Amino acid sequence: MCESCLMPFAKDTGKRESDKYCSLCFKDGALCYKGNDVKEFQKVCYESMRKSGMNIFKAKFFTFMIRFAPRWKK
Ligand SMILES: [Zn+2]
């Protein structure tokens, strides 16, 4: 799964460019969110999950899980 947002690659509907990141996190040869503020990244993810029609409880759960992704481990 994605080391940035923990999305399983099986669920990734886009064209994946990286072995480590999903098609949403990594596009055109670079990470889409370049900062290292996990809270800010969670906000971006939450909004895009809601926009894609995911229900609020699922979106909240996945957003919560992001902090455990390898990319954000200190
Ligand atoms: Zn991702």
C-alpha cells in the first residue's frame, strides 16, 4: 500500500508511477504534497475522499490512519 496515505494499491484506480506511493500521492514524477505536516496532508486527503463521494465515517477513519503511514513516522 501507499507509504504516504496507506491506500491499498488494489484500490488505486489511477496510473501508479511509484512502487511506494499511490497515483494520488505521486504524480508526474513527484509527490503531490511536498510538505511534512501530516495534519495538513490529512486535510487534503479528507477533502479529496469526501469529494470522491466517500461517506463521512469512512473518510474520517482513513484520514485518522494516515498518521501511521511510513512517510509520517518520526
Ligand atoms: Zn497515497
